[in-house]
Amino acid sequence: MQIKSLSTPAGSKTNEDLIHHFSHSDGTLNVLMFDGASSVSGQHYLDASLGDPAWFVQQFALALEQVATSVQAQADSIMLALQVLRDKHSSLLQAAAMPAYAWPIAALTWLRVHADGEDCSIYALGDCKSFLLDAQGEVTDLDPYENPQEGILKIAIEQLKQEGLDEQARWARLLPMLRERRVAQNKAPQPSILCLYPQGRFAAREHKIKLAASDRLFLMTDGFYRLVDSYHLYNDQSLMQACVTHGLEAMMQELRAHEAGKAGGMTVKKADDATVVMLNLVE
């Protein structure tokens, strides 16, 4: 197998996306994609230099690699890894005394390709994207999901733009709603996002698929997928084909060049951290 990946921050700040992959002794491959949600607290409690979202995804990825096995259910490994993370950093977490809206959260897609190279399982929380490109050039969305919050935010932002508010003023007006949403995500009885203190089992989307040797798999955060759903420069099929033909670096450059020429304000952030992985089953 061959893994190509690229991840860039939206600007000069820390990249809150993360790609992490590891294999088990039997040849099972695990590819983890995280999209840490930008803090709405106004300060960082756990790591002032790295930032709480980046700290969370990095520490969780290490904990998951430590506890996961190829035969253990992904959902069980997730819960065990969170316990390991909390135990390891119990003093830090207790001393931080964070309000609920400051608890870090992240989108996660965990792709597991079993040792036979044919069986693949996906565990997904949040809005990272995963696709399969077959030898005929057909693309399959492996985890169809629409984030309902994005529509709510776009409507709210458009209303604020009509009031003539600039980006900074819009953010100030949106902040109470964003904090209320963050509390709800962290305290949900079945959270749909990765969080530190889940109140119950995660409401993850889980899929099992069969792979052919000629298939290519793609994972990407919503920041990279803006090429399709926000900027409409590509559709799913043309984006995957362009990644193969032109390479990930060229596609990332196109994304950033397009964002640099925009006035901003389509979403909460003019640009976002962007990450993409392309997995070839045959090198």
C-alpha cells in the first residue's frame, strides 16, 4: 500500500487537523483523520502554545495507537483510548477547570484496511469525508453525511452580512450561539463528535466495504472539500481524478490561491485547515 498525505493550516496559526496512521503486526492498516474544532473560549487551557484542539487530537491519536488491536471493535478502542488519555493527563485536566464550551472536540474518520487488503471498515464522527475511486473512474462516497449546523451558520452569517457587519463583528455576534452549540455537543447523551468526556456511547457512523486491488481511497477534512461544496470548482469525481493526475500539492495550492482571492465570509472562517490523504492499495 502507498499512502500520500498533505495537511496545511489556514494561516499562521497551529494546524488543528491531523493525519496519523499505524499498522498492527498482522498487517492491518489504520488511517486516522482528525479535524479539531477551533476553540470558542478565547483562551487555551491545556496547551497555550499548541492550542487545545491540536493538543487533543495529537494526544488522542497516540492513546488510540497504544490501545487499539486489529480484532477489537473500533468503537471499543475509542472509549478505551479516551480513558487512557484522561488518566495520563488527569492532573492537567483537573487543574484546567475548563468551562464546558472550552472542552475540545474533533471530527474523526478512522479507516481500517484489514490484512487481506479486501475488507475495510470506517468509523466516523463529524464531517470528514471519505471516498473510493475505482479503476473505471467512478467515485463512491463511503460515508454520506451532511452537517446540519453548517446550514444554520450560513443563514446566520448571511443575515449578519446584510446588516453590514465585517468579519470580526460577525464573529462577536455568533460567539454566544457557537458556545451554546459546543456545550450541547460535549454534553450530548450520545455525542456525534469526538469529545473528552462523552456522556454515553458515541453516535458514530460505521461502514464495512470490500475493496479491489485497483481502488484508491481518499480521506479529507471539510477544509479541503471546500473545493467542491463551497467553491464549486470540482465535483466529487473530478476532484478525485485531479488529485491522481495533478497530485495533492497542486490541489492544495489551487485551494489556497482561490481562498486568497476571495472576500471571505461564506462561513465562520475565510479559510480553514485543509488535509487530504490518498491511499493506493497497490504501490
